[in-house]
Amino acid sequence: MSKNSKHKLSVCICLLCGLPAAGKTTLLNSLLKLKILGCTKKKNASKTVDDFCVFLPEANINKVELNSQRLFVGIEYDSLLPSNFNEKQQEQASTSTTSTIQSKERNAEISGVWKYARYELLSLVKALIQSSNDCFQKEYFSFIRPKETKAETWIRFSPILDSLSLSWSIDINEVLIIIDDNMYFRSMRYEYYKIAREYETGFCQIFMEVPIEDVIDRNQQRSKKVPDDVILKMSTTLQVPDPDKNNWEEFSLTVSSSSDSQLEQIMSCIEKAFINPVQPAKPSCEDESSKNRIQCSSSLIHQADLILRKCVAAWLAKSKLGQKLDDLKQLSKQANETKSNILKGLKSGEILVSFQKDSVLELSDAAQDPNCTFYKYIKELFDLDIKAHS
């Protein structure tokens, strides 16, 4: 039981991430069917209560032994995104190797639709947490539709809310929100971490690591297949959770299957996240550990900007061979957008920078030394981002 559950609703966001056909949805179903989550029991606790599991497209209600009353909410992105979304992604992948302006514009349009659809789901999850908090210790569940949610998205999301309304009770004191999506970019997952920080909820990540050959083989057996080239491209740009480098990814677990032993590890990870909710960002915080967390000061941003300018110039020089003038302009725009996004991430704290104490002095002239840690780090960010959007 969460330490705050008696006086405050305890919420945890659990992200299931990995390549298409890696087994994320299978894992989610396994967790619910095996009643693994929320089934830890104190030595003297043997009370049987209702454990409500809400999952698209059907609601599963199971009797389990619990020490608290926990509500499960499964959010599967594939069920909530537009019905023609996969076709649009495939169209984008099929034209990504061409360099015509028309193809670039079409890809930009598809990318815009993709980003807004994900933004809608983020807004709905935020509203779901807020509504759950508002309805804590009440006999009913109510939900206000976010103004930015389109009608078709609202229709697809409504079954979750209908199930919640039927399942809600005055005794609910924990809500576990499990999100099933690829989330191959760290920035996608960080958006949910920011929600966890805003609402002081638990946050954890379960990464499904499966050999690419197995993923492609499984994909061929699915009714809705993802093109192999899309999966291969995602595998080269996928950013695996790295708690050693990023403190916000502390409660992350890499698994390869839904075996009983790994389900127990997942359960343990989620329970730890429940009892260690994300705390609000503090104005200043000194890190007394072996690593020194460097705030993105103006000098650090300046060095990053200089390094990124060099990255842009080098990439354009490498890419310009055989390109038409209009295509060169598009490439330049793409490179500079990548540069701006990285700088924005550094300033906002979305991209965190960690160094050993003896590396801090490198920052003052980092842009002049391609071999220094910071230079290599910024260049790696640029290369990954530009590759993902090329």
C-alpha cells in the first residue's frame, strides 16, 4: 500500500515501451490475467477485495487478495490513435528515402497529425489523473473532456471512462495507469514523467527487449503489420531507458518476456514507484553523490550552441552532394530544427547533463575539443535526432 493512500489517492504511471511486436500488449494482458499487479500481501493481511482492471477493448474484473483497493487502467495507443494512423505512418516510411519537396511536405503533414494525436492522449491522461484525485473517497467518478480533444479521439477514449465509472467506489485508494506504446524516443517518455512530477505520482518504465529477428517474425503474424523497414529504422533510433545517466528513469526495468519470474520483477518495480512518487522540481538541489549534476547555465548552453553549429555544418557538407537547391534548403531547415530542439531540451531540463566531478572543468572550452565528454554527448544527441527524422 502506498504510504499516502489513507489520506490521498495514490497514482502510478507505468510505461510499457519497445519495438512493435515486442510483446507489450501481451505483457499487459498477462499482468491483468495473472492478477500479478497489486497482489503483494502483508503477513497478516488476507482480506479479499475487488480489484478492478479496466482495459480496452474489454473490461476485466477479477477477485484477488490485496492489501488495498487498486484500480487498473490500461491505455493501449493502437486502440486510441486514428484508424488510418498506421497507413499514414507506412506512407511516411515509404517516402522517407525520397528527396522531393512534395514528399518532404507530405511527411511534415503526417508528422503534424502524429504529434497532435499523441498530444491529445497526454491531455487525456492528465485529465484522468486530475479526475481521479477529485473523486477520491467519493462514490462516483466524473470526467471533464479536455478542450483540445477532438470528437473522434473522445469517442475512442470514452469506453475507458465508461468502465471507470462502473468500477469506481468510495474505497478506491490506488490507481495504476499502464500505457502500452512504442515510446522509442526518450522525449516521449519524459512527457509522462513531467505529468508524474506535476501530480506527484509514481513513475516507472518497463522496456521490452526482444531480438530484432524475433520482432520481425512476430510482426508477420499480426493482422495489422508494420513495414519491416519501419521496424528496422526504429531499432536504430530507439533510446533504451538508462537510469545510470538519467535520474528520472530510476524505476526502469528491461525484460524479454512475460514469464512468471519477470512478472514478479515488474511487480516489484511498480510497487517501488508507488511508494516513491515523483517530487515537484526544486529551485536548486545540490547532488552529493559521486556525480555532479550540472545546471544548464548560460555558459553551458553557449558551448552546446557552438558544438551544434559545427554539427550542422558538418552534416550539411556531408549531405549536399548531388542535392538540388530546394532540397538543400530543406536539409538546412531540418538540421537547424534539430539544433533548436536540443537547445530547448537543455534549457527546459528535458535533456539532463551528468558528468564526473573531474570532467566539469572541460565545459569552459568544450566546443574547442571534439574529444571532451560534453562535445561527444551533444554530437551524439544531434546524430540520433537527425537520423530519426531523415
